[in-house]
Amino acid sequence: YEVLMPDLHYEHPELAALYDADCGWSDDRDFYLSLAGRPPQRILDLGCGTGLICDAYAARGHYVTGVDPARAMLEIARLKPHGDDIEWVISTAQDFRSDKRFDLVIMTGHAFQVLLEDADISAVIEVVRTHLSSSGRFVFESRNPVIDWPSLWDISHEVVRDSNIVPYTRRTVSHDGNRLTFEQCYDLGGQALTSTSELLFLSREEIEARLIAGGLRVESVFGDWHGEPFDAASSREMIFSACLA
């Protein structure tokens, strides 16, 4: 499979430093935080970014491993209040290996959609299957492809960090079949930094088929962060909870 390298948005130190200001605590993080049982649980976060959820889990007494391929993001994650209590691993989700088995494996922030090829998806599912405990769960989300995402994608707003205002724009570059490419541009005091990202939009049925083929069983699919059932025609999110088959 192809090893996916993080794009500029995650690898550039200036952009990584803006991540928490632009993508702070939200309903999806409340949802994932609620999944952990009574501590201490063993939790693996694949694509942990700046470690917001990892830190929240650790604050509750869980044993947490955060995995991300972007060194700049992990450098910020290590500085979180409970950063010293968390195992941080620089790795793609496809390449992660550990002797540990986990009660909960999560992949948040629509990270599943950066897996553009079937080989990458299969590799991640195999990593999850190998590292789940016998009663463990794998929970992740992907955007519902029937929604008109290009119409929702293009935005312009400002990110405030340390009292500094950073203008930010996001625009769709192309939408071809189940692939969408977009650009994010930040104006850092006259220095424009632009990152380009590509996402894969699979249907619920396509994702479930890949999970089943990889030895996992789908327990439930939610349509929003409040646990409502997935509605194929209107739900923006497809939130999967799977376990070992």
C-alpha cells in the first residue's frame, strides 16, 4: 500500500500551532470521550493530531496511546497537561505496531477519509483487528457521500490564536466521483500558507463491506454526535462502531 504523508496543514509548525484554535473541543470529541468505560481503559487514537482527546482520556485515568505521522502535531500534543502520561508514536495508522491490546480504538476528525486506496483501508483495518482486545471496539466516522459537500465546503473566516487574527479560507478544488480535493489557505501576517488535501467518500455499504472483509463486525452506525440512527438521505455523518467478528 501507499504510505500517506501528512500534508502541509499538519506538518508545518505554524499551521499545526493553529490547529487547536481552529478545531477545538466540539460535539464529536464529547461523543468519543463518552465511549470509554470505567478507567483505566486501554485506548488507541489513530491519527491523534494535537492530542486533545488523548489528553482528555488521560485526565480521566485511562492508559492512552496516540499515533500520528505528523511530527509537528505530536510536538504540540506532548505539551498537553497530561502529555507526559500518554504514549506518543510517530507513525501512519497503516504502519503502527504494538504488543498492547486496546479496549477502544478510535479514528477521529474524518481521518478515515484520507485513506484513498483499498490497500490503505485494508492495512488500517488489519492494524485495528490485530490490536483490539477480545471485547474491544473500533469507532470512527466518515462523511455521508450523498450530501452535497462542495456546496458546504467553501468558507472564509478568521482563526484567533494568542490574540492574533489569522484569515483562513477553504475551497473545493475538484470533486470527481468519490474523490474530493480541497485547499486550505492561512494568511500569517502576509505569508500565505496553503495545503491541499484529498478525501475519499465511500458509502455506508462500501465501508461495512471492507470492515467485514477485514474480520470486524459492525455493531451500530450513528448519524450524528448525539447517537441518532443513521439516515441515508439526510445524515451528514456515518459513525461506525465495530468489534471483532
